[in-house]
Amino acid sequence: MQGWVTLALLLSLGAKRSLAQNGLGEPRGLTLNPDLPAQTLSLAWQSDSTLFDLEIFHTEFMNVVLNATVEVQADPVTGLHSWTWHSPLPLECTSHSVRIRARNQQSVSQWSPLQTIPGWDIPEKSYMFPEDKMIPVGSNMTFCCIVNEKEDFKEIKYGRQEMKATRLSRRSYAITVTNQPASDNTGTNVICSSQKFQILTGTVVFVGYPPGDEGLVCETRDLASAECSWKKGRDTHLRIKHSQTNYTLNGRDCLEANERKTWCSSKMWEENWTLEARNPLGTVQLTDSAQLTDRVHLLAPVNVAAVKVEAWSATLQWSWSVAAYKKLEMVCQLRLFAHELSSTRNYDGPGLSSVVLEGLWPDVDYTVTLRCGSKHSFWKWGDESAPYRIHTKMDRPDALDVWMWMDSSNTGHVFWKPLSVRKSHGALDGYEVSQSSAEEDGRNTVSLPPGNFSYPIILNNSSDVTVAVAARNPAGLSQPSTVTTPAYRADSQLSVSELLGTNGSFVLSWEPNVSASSGYVVEWFPTGCTGHCPIDWKKLPESDRSFTVNSDSLVAGVRYTVSVYSLSTGAPTLLQRWQGYSQEMIPSQSVSELSLNQTGSDVLLSWKATEMKQQRGFIRGYTIYLASAAHLDLIANITDPAVQSYRVKGLTLSSYKFVVKAYTSAGEDAGATVAIKMEMDTADMLFVGILVPLGIMFCCIILFSIFFYKKREWVKKAFYPEIPGPKVSGDWSSPRGPLDVKPSPHSLVHIVKNPEWDFTKEGLFPVPEEEEESENDNMEVDTDSDEPALLRYYNQVVGDGSHSNQVSDSSASSTASMGSTQTEITYAGIQSPSSSQGAYSGGGYRPQMQSVTGPAEPQIEFEADFQDDGLNAGYKPQCSWQLDSPEAENFSGSLGSPTSVTSSQFLIPESSEEKPQPSNTWFHNFLSGKS
Amino acid sequence: MEGAADSDTPVPERSAADRAAALARLLHRDCTRLLELYKEREDFLSQHAPGGERLVTLALCPEAPSTAEQVGHVRSALRRCMELLECLIVREVEEMGEELQGEYESLRKTVKDRLGHLLHSTGALLENGEGGCPPSPPMQCIQGQDEVEASDSFAAKIWTYKVLLELIHWTDSASQTLHVFHTEKHGQQQQQQLL
């Protein structure tokens, strides 16, 4: 073991010796000089070498934070080597140790002794570094938190963001934030908190931008000093006072400038200007250069006043607050504001201080503003003066536009148009109307208030009257306008042309007239207007041959009368007259007095046209419709508006509704409706109502008669068949009556209590004795006999329905049976026609001899039997069921014939059976072919 | 007669105590809102509670003071709060300038004005000398700020938060004490009327 140690020492000494033998001496006198705010560490040492290896550690954990080889020349004066290291971490965060050695290619000297600068994680307090730093947006930064000895570290938050911390030493933790965003007004908080969420310590970092100002411009307001302004650039996000931007202008502090005020002044004009904007994050320089005369920005004129105001002009004066302006060649701009009279005028001159405003209008309120600028090297308009108000004086009104309209041969109105503001030259007091005629001396003058624009004229004689109208305001009376009464021409006296509107206007043209020495007048007014009509007119020079009456003065759907007069020294002469609509519309009302008159199968529709006011267009015709429930069927289109009736022909007896519509070029009106129910004439009614049915009936009778005559045999068989006489084979002279059957004990009819009738079986129906007794009182009945009670059976058709019928029909039998002491049987079987049918088909009771043939026999064989049965006698002798009565069962032919109360069979009175002869009536004879 | 008796009642004094209590309640609400606004600006205060000592503590008054003495005690605290608030305003204006004029700045001025009125009102209540505490020694604006172990800006924020907490605490105390004071006075006056 000792041998190994000795060997190691020898090797070590050998290595040292080899280094020393290389000539590389160990750097000496290493000193560390930290700059904490700058996070830099300056190293200085002495050495003969120029190449060095450097190692920097975090002392406590000896983590290497720098291992580099640098070439450093010695300072020629001091002979010291200096090197500065910028630490990414604030040097306060933990202790740093440095060692250094010289290097010459692969040969190195020994390391210098470690030099250490202590961190702030030694004292027993909490700290956070760096403190209140200002850095540009996007920077990376490492923060460290030194935790108090007694506290437990939890986390470090950057703003709201929890960061991952690394441990630098026992009490120091660090986070690194990259690409930091701009801070809020009071900076970004970085907080170090304990496990109990208590704030251990914290710091604030201000992340922002360097100044971004731009656009420096300097100008002079007083021709001596300078005012420089610029535009604020990007927000620096640095709000705290010592981080705000400071400005200097040509090296002089510009104290008035700040975040909001971006201008700076200088007492003297300098041709070159430099503005420097500086904040902790950077500096920006702006420059401008110009001659003073090129940057004159005049102040506003003061004491602006109008020294002389007339109706059509005014003189404006002002003064300057800067005496130097008086010699400046300047241009001034006056802006006049008035209702519809605004204008801008420019004036120039040296030191301009007054101007005469020409071309004003009388009695108008003007507001004047004034601004000036340097005429030569115009830079910009100066400040504008405060508004100044000028009210021009009044002047006499302009002459009126006068026209006279005659509504009859001796009455009319003189009209004049109201004067506009520009022409009245002051508020009008009224009008003066004077009229004169050639035959009368002097003038009649009338004063009218300002609201009047017409005056009635009455011609007492045939001579023309000349009317003069003048407007009056406080400044005086206008020039009178004269007009002579034109000759009245009613429309009927003229050939009035139809005038079609064009786009809502009337386009007129006329032939020139040699007498129109003073031009023409186009006059238009609503046709048919009386009294205070809205007369409008336009005076045109003699050179004009056409005129367009604008749609502004026309109303759609109103008929206008448009006239052209020629003007000369005398009365106006009517040249041409039209009537028309500027724009046609559909009539507002339907035709009036629509009526109809029936003549046979024709109907005459007649109506009257609507009044002109409601026509709203020239009526071009009428359309006539036949109205049905859903639509209108056009039956006529009358294109001649003068035709106001129409005959509808060939109508059948029914109800009709007619609609008549007038139409203009714009379309049809809503239509007037009239309805009629077509009726026959009296003769027709007689014919149709009486004779036709009679004729039809007569024809029917004849046809039936012929038919029945031809088919009389068939009819006789169908309705009145020959009733065969009875063929008696035995002694059947005894009175007829029910057959009393004494059933043998072994052949008693087994009475089934079930009231239901089985149609498939034949049955017997007991007939009560008493009933028979009452009916056949000549029959002797042994009531005391010990023999079984006699049951009478009646050949009946029995059904299970229509009981009520049965009760009434066979009451004689059924009710009687109820009281029988011999049979306690109640037969409630009801026979009905419906059930009878089934009974027949199924076969009712059959005589024994008939049972041989059975129900399978053709039914027709039972017809006679049926008819016999219909004779209402009870039981018939068996022999009476003869096969020679083939129609016995066929009773369908008996429908409609008198029937017995018990059935629907023919009911032939008993006497008739006994005396068949009385059936030989005329009809029977007829059917039989007997005369 | 009743009207004459009523007219002799010292209503103004009672009303002054009542008004002072109402003003203290209003001020308490203002201070609470001011702290909310400050927390909106410095949102870390909503998540973390700064530790440390109270800024306004009074230990000069007797242990079981009368209500009037308590009013005087509270008034002394409010006076200290006023000094702190003035320091706070000066510091904030110095740091941020007067350009920022938001709701916080507006309410901060309102609190200062109302606190001045409350001090004046409570001073008038104690004009007869009852309950007065010895005047506190003059305060330096930096008092309390250096106790925070953090950067200057961060320490100022923590200090501002503490000042606002003191304002809330002492205006609440003032409203309660003045209410008791008003109630007692009112009772005494009623007893005097009954006698």
C-alpha cells in the first residue's frame, strides 16, 4: 500500500516538473470584479502567456457554468490580462468561483487558486434577482429566488405562469423565461412563494420597446422661433416614470414632451433639427431641415370685424398678433357661409389686414372665417379665425314675374310668382297692383299683403286692361311688371290637341310667330279648374320654339290644359292649346249609372263615363266581362269611348253578373258590376208552364194506352188472372171453415216452444178455436170431449220479424189462442212480407199430398195456392191444392194490389171468390178484350 | 310643550355621531372596492397572501377604554391610515405620473377626501377632550416598505396592499365604534329627557 502511495507522489511530482519544464507559469494574482446590475464578472491576472483556460463554477454545488479557452493579451501598461464574462444568471443568485491556467497548444500550466465571489444566498433573508429590470420585448432572462433559511420553497411564478425552477444552491432556485411579452402598466410580477402559498419574495420586470417616434417636422409661427412636432410611434409599454421616454431637441432637453405631447419648441430657428428620443431600452433620432420661410405657419387673425356693410358688399378688417406678419407676403382665404350662398374667396397682399367682399346678396346673414398663409413657399394654411357674422343691408326687390289668366270673357286673375330670397332683397311688406285701360284715365292701385300672389280682374267693357304689379320691402318698391289681359278663348272654340306626357313631363313645340316680339308664355293649369286655380307659366324669349314642362310642377293623373301665347306690346295672343296628362293612371272610379235592360234573351248594358277628375287619363274604351265565381270572361272590348252601351244577346234563363270597366293607357279601373236573373215572358211562361206538361202528359197517356192495349193479355195475366173455379171431388158443400183436426195421439203435433222459426222446415200453426168459433159459429165444437183438444192449423207463412204487423193482422187467431183452455199455447209468430218471402221459398205448411212433391217443386206451382190463401179463408181442402194452378206461389205480381191484413197477398173479398163475376168491370173487359 | 322640549334636545350632536358612523360605513365600502381594483391590477395578490407585520398598531390607549376613548383610539388609527394613504398617492403619482386616470385613481382620491371628512367629524365629536389618545409620532413614507424582502417595485406593491388592508380594517372599526358611540349617546339623551 505504501508503495502505491509513493508511486503516485512520484508521478505527480514528475508531472509538475514536466509542466514547469514546459515554461508555462501559473497565472498569478487573479482578481474578480463583479458588476451586479450588468451581470458581468471581470477577471484580471498576470501571466506571461496569452492563451488561457477558464473555468467558472457555482461554488456550492461546483457546477461548471463556463469552461473556455481564451486568448487574452496583456495590457502593455499594467501588464495585466483582463477578461469579462457576462453571466446569464444574476451574480447575486449564488456564489461563483473562478480558476484559470495558461495554455500553449497542448501544454498547460497549473490552475490558479479558486477565486470566489459570494452570492446573496448566504445571509438569512429572502431575495429575488434581478430587481426591477427593464428589458426589450422578446428577451430571455433568468430569475432566481433565494429562500429564507426557515422557509420551504414552493414555486416561482412569472406573471400568472408557474415556471419550472432549478436549484442553484441549498437556498437558491432559478427560472429562465424566454421571449418575454410586453408588460402591463406596472410591470410583470415574478413571485417566489412558500409551501403555505405565502409570498416569500418577488420582483418586477418591465418588458417593453425602445422609442418608436417618427416624422419630425419643424415650423415657425412667429417668423423667429421654431416648433417641432412628431408622431408618436409604437407604445413602449414602459409606464413608470423613470422608464418613460425622454426627448432632446438639438441636444437641449425637451421637458414639455411626454407620452401625449409630441412637440417641442426652440426660441431660435435652426435650419437643421435633431430630436433624440431615449428610454432605458433604446434611443431613436429624428431629423428635419428647412429654411424658416419655407415653414411659415401663421397664427389666426384676430379682431376680425366688418367696418362697412352694404346691400351687395362689405369691408372686413382684422389684425395680427405678430408684428412680423405685416411685412410678410401672404394669401388669405375667406369662407362665407350662408343658406345656399356659401363661397370661398382668396385675397393676397403683404401683411393683409382688410378686404372688400363683393358680390354679396342683400339682407343675408353671412358667417365669415379667415385664414392666411405665406404666399411664397406656401407651407400650410394658418389657424382659422373665430367665425364672424355679417348681415348685409336690404335692397329693392327684383321685378315680379306676372301673368294674367282669363277664366271667362270678362273675368280673370292676375298672378305673380313669389320672389325668392335672392330676388326679394329683404322681407317683403306687400304688393301693389294697379290696373289701367285705354278707355279709362288714371290707375287704380291696390296694396296687397305679402301672402297674396293673385288678384281678380273684371273687365267692364271690351277694351284690354293692363295690370302692373310691384313688390315692396323696407328698401323700396320694385320695378312694376305689366301684363295685358289676353283674349279669352274657351276650349270649345279651339281645336284642343291631345298631349301625351313624356316621363312625367310635357314636351311642347310650336311654330314661330312673327308677332311674338316679346317672346312667348307657356301656361298650364288643371283642366276644368275654376276659382283659385294653380296657374303656372313660363316666359320664354322669342327665339325659343319649344319648352318642357317639368314633372315637378305636374301631378300624375291630372289633366292639364297647356297653352302657348305670343307676347308683344299688346295683349298676349293664344297660339296653341293642348290637353293632356303628364302621366296617365287607371281611373280612380268605375263607370257610373251602370244599368241593364232585358229584352227577351238579350240584355242591354248601359253606363255613363266617370267624371273627368276621376278618369286620370284619356278613356280609351270599355271592357265588358261576364263574371263567374272565380274569374271574369271578357265578352266585349269597346274601343270607342263614346259608346256607352252594349247588348249581350242570346242569354238563357239563368243569373248573370256583368262587369264594365273603363280603361286608360295605364289600365282598367276596378269595374262596375251589375247582375240580372233572366226571366221568361208571360206568354212563354204560359206555354212552358202549362201547355208543355199537358202535352207531355197527353202523349204519355196515349203511349201507355197503346202499350197496354198491345200487351193487354199480359197485363190481364199479370194483374187479373183468371180465377179457376173450384173443382170439388167430394162433398164440399158444407160451409167452409177451418179444418178441425183431431190429431191422433201418436200424431199430435209436437209443439216446439222455441219461438224461433226454422225456415228450413215446414210447420203447422195452430189456430185458436175460439176465434174460429166466433167466425164460424155454425160449427159445432165439442168442448167437453175427452179427446185430445182439437188444434186448428192454418196454412200460414211465418216469419220471425214484423211482429207488430202480425199482431194486428192475425189478431183474430193469435190473441184468441191465448185464452184457450185447451191448449196453453201462445203463438206469437209474426208474419211479415219480408219473412213471407222466405217462408214461401222455404215452403210453409203443405198438405200431405203436396209433401210428395216437396219443396223442390217449382214455386210457380204454388201461385194459385198462394192466391187462394189470399182469400183469407183458413185452411183449404187438400184437394184445392191443384197442380193446375201453376202460378200459385208466384205472388210477386201481386205487389201493389190490395192485400189482406195478414199478408201481402192479394186480398180478394170473400164474396168475390164466391161470386167471381163482379170482377168483370170495364177495365177487366178492356183487358179481356171484351166490349 | 313637547315641541319646546324637543327643541332643547341636542339633536345636532346625535346626528353628527350618526352621520360619522354612516360616513365610516361608506368609506369602508370604498376601501373594499379600492382593494378589489388594486387586486385586478396586481392579480398575484388574489392568489398569494403577503405576510409580515401590521402597518398600523396602537398600544397607547388603556386596555378597557370607554366608548369615547375607543372613538379616539380609532381616530388615531385613521389618522395614521391617512398618512399612509397620502404617502401611497405620492409614491404612485411619482412612479406612474398623473396620466393614468382610471377607476382606481379616481376612487383613491375619493377615499382620501372621505377619510379627511371622517377624521374631521370624529375630531368634532371628541372636542370636549374625552377619549383622546396621545398623538402618534410623525411617520415617514418609507415606513414598512423596507420590511418587505423584495425588489423596490415589488415591495411597494406589497406595501400598498397592506395600506389598503389597514384602511379596510380601521374604517370598519370606525363604523362599529361610532355606531356604539351614537347608540350610547342616544340612550343617555333619552334618559335625560325622562328625568
